[in-house]
Amino acid sequence: MRSAILILSFYLPVFSSAQNQISIDAARAKDTISKHIYGHFAEHLGRCIYGGFYVGEGNKKIPNKGGIRLDVVDALKNLKIPNLRWPGGCFADTYHWMDGVGPKEKRPTIVNTWWGGVTENNSFGTHDFLNMCELIGTEPYISGNVGSGTVKELSDWLQYVNFAGESPMSKLRRSNGRDKPWNVKYWGVGNEAWGCGGNMRAEHYADVYRTYATFMTGWSKEPVFRIASGANSSDYNWTEVLMKNLPAEMVGGLALHHYSVIDWNKKGSATDFSEDLYFTTMERALAMDSLISRHSAIMDKYDPAKRIALVVDEWGGWYDVEPGTNPGFLFQQNTMRDAMIAGTTLNIFHNHADRVRMANLAQAINVLQAVILTDEEKMILTPTYHVMEMYNVHQDALMLPVTIRSEDYVSGNRKLPAVSASASRDSKGLVHISLTNIDAQKSKTVSINTGGLVFTKVTGRILHSGKLQDHNDFTQTQKIKPLPFNEARVEGKNLILELPPFSVVVLELK
Ligand code: AHR
């Protein structure tokens, strides 16, 4: 018998017949929400690496260790980021790792042809990245250069990074100051092979993948997890061809990229947008659900045991750059709209935990839907950061299936389900339920049927603000931050709560 205490509400009306109903079916729980869906992405792009993660050794103004910003390290530790993808993106298929090892003063300069045409001095290379991952306590995910590299180059990179014995590359690593291998597990075999990674046809990439993947073995203590460059949004043919032609034992994951972009030719401002444009962004974000279902259905045909993970290693909102900034640097602000993208997308990932076992938000700092923005020595956390922090309680927890009946969010003649949710139970027995209401105007009363769950206390946190366009900036760093939410009340088997317009809530049932 469940015992429950009443959590007092000061203003919440009680609606036992709420239109928004969520049922948790713990008896059907079987899949774990992999912590790796909380991964991030750090490309050599704009101010993500240089100025974001890395400010140079000997920087006296910004506290750092070996050039890595310590404020950023602390913020990412708090976020519990499980993995970090590097060095790209499109940059990865132009990157020659040998340029980034050895004495910094001897490293060649290169031109970042994809992102702003800027010259960089390679002062942030393999050691810097991998040591930084150790500092943050995250697993590195390295994207190999397939588009303009060679099989030998990628194989040598693995040997350099992972080989414990005596070999030419491990010798070089040691001469560069690192004795023990880093044992990097996650390796991407190219990026967007259908586009900036080489404009390949799926059939051609499948063959190229097989060759590269063959020579990525033999250097590591444990078998590496190889991730094939995957489809662009709804390119189902790409997934079909790869699943058909790649031997399952050669693939750990198959990628998928999907950005919530209004129109590639007219992306719109990150902060100055109408409700209509917000609605379109949310349409794009919610499309993730059907994209995953359809790509997964294709994968199921060839891999019914779900051995191969779907790795959504680029996702997030993409708008015009901030006025006055380099168009090639993709620097954008981050508002409550982005919080709504994050909250709904993570719920979608959770509910597809059987197949989606890794994902990477694009990108961590100063680029696209960033969790952190920096300006010289200043650093702020974005609404997206707060959602990812609130939600990280789901990492490696048992996903509890939910069924959702939601009212519509209506805008003009368009409509979307207003409420999204997901639930999990962690190793300590705590149940977490994350909920979003994307409706820009109306709050939603939600009734959650907790089924057979046993709990005596409900607490929560909420992310909300007065306007959709609200954001944190360097003068107002705390405008948006999570606040306690103790307004869920128990009514029989149900939890009743009211979600304000465009809000994100995470409940904890103890
Ligand atoms: O994240 C920015 C870019 O978007 C990446 O470099 C590329 O993979 C994608 O097209």
C-alpha cells in the first residue's frame, strides 16, 4: 500500500479531471537511460575551444590549469557531463592530429576553412583535450578525420592515444610527456560524410567505413566503440544503406544529426522572435521523436537485438549569430525557448532509451545551443545548462514508461502536444519525473497516475521566466535559474500539479 504525504500548495487549484494525464507504468520498465545521452560537443569553431575551454597556459587573468578555464571545469563537473565530442564537426574532417602534439611553439598553424577562415596555432591538441577530459571527469569522444585523412592517420591516432606497449606512436606519446595511455573508448569514423565530411554517397561511405574500422582495432585495452557517420535528419535511406552494409560487429553506434532550425536560409534571431517562430522551433524539436522512431524502425530490421546504438551526436537550436559577431563563429544567445528544446528533447531521448544510448548537444560553449557563454574572464550559465543539470538525475536510471494524454498547444491553425514527460527510478530508489509545458500562453494542469510507486515525499524544481525571450547575460547572470517547486499534491493515486506556460519541472518522489 502506498503511503503519501500531502505537499501543500498555496495557489494551486485541484482538478481531479485534468485534461493532461500521465500514467507511469513501472511494471513495464526494462531499459536504462544511458548517461551518455547527456554528452556535449566541443568543436574548433568560433570561441568554443579558444576562449571557451582554453585560454592559454600562463594566462594570468583567467584562472586555469594548463590553459583550461577552471570556472568552466567546475560548471561542467556540476553538470556531470558523461562524454565530450572533439574536435568536430566539419572541422574534424580537416584536422590532422599530428599538428596538435609536441612542443607548442613548434606546432604548425592551420586555417579553419569551415568556420570563419581563421588561422589557429594548434595550441589546443590531443594532450590538451584528453587531459581536460580527465580534469572534468568526462569520457572523451574523438571524431576521426575520414574526409581528408588516411586510414593510417586514424589508426596511428588510436595507437598514440591508447597503446600501452612499445610502438612508434606510444614512444612519441611518451616523448611528449604522457606515459600511460588514455584508453579512449568512443571514436567517430568521420562526420557528416554525406556533407562536409566528403559529400559521399551512403554506399561509398559504407565501404570507406569498413576499411577505416578494420584498422582501428588492436591498439586498445578494451575494444573501442566505433560510431558511423549517420543521417541528416530524415535521410532514412542513409540509415537503411548503412545498416544493410555494415557488419554489426564493426559498429558500436550509428549517428544522427538534427537541428531545430526554423529555415536554413532564414534562421531568425536567438532572442528577438515571435511566438509564431517559437512554435516553428518547437515543431522542429518535437520532430526528433518521429525521426528516432523511423530511424530505429530501420535499425530494428537489421539489428532486432538493438546491439547498435543510435547516437544523436549533434542536436539543438540553431539561429542567426548575435549581431556584430563573426557569422562563421555561430555565437548565439540562449533563451527560455532553448530550455524548452532541451527539456522536450531529453524527454524524447529518455523515452527511446532502448535505442538512443548516446547524444551530444551542439555545442558546449559559445557555439549554437551552448550551456556556457564566456566573455573574457566572465562566464554565465544558460537556461539550457539549467535544464541539463535538473535532468541529470535520470542518468543511468531505469526508464519508467509513461503514457501521456496532452492538451494541444494551439497557435493559429497549427497545434502541438503541450505537455511532454519522462520518468525514471535511480539506484537509490528515487523516482524522477521531468515535465515540460511548451504552451507559450497557457498553464497546464497535469495529473500523474503514479501506479504502484511507493513514496512519502514529493519535491521538485522548476525553470520558468516571465518571457520566452528571457535569458541570462553578463550583466544579469541569474535571471533564469531553477527554483524549488513544492506544489505537486497527492490525490489518491495521482499527483496533481500545474505547469506554468513554457516551463520545465523535475519532480523527485521519495
Ligand atoms: O555544429 C556545427 C556544425 O553542424 C558541425 O560542424 C557539423 O557537423 C554540422 O553541420
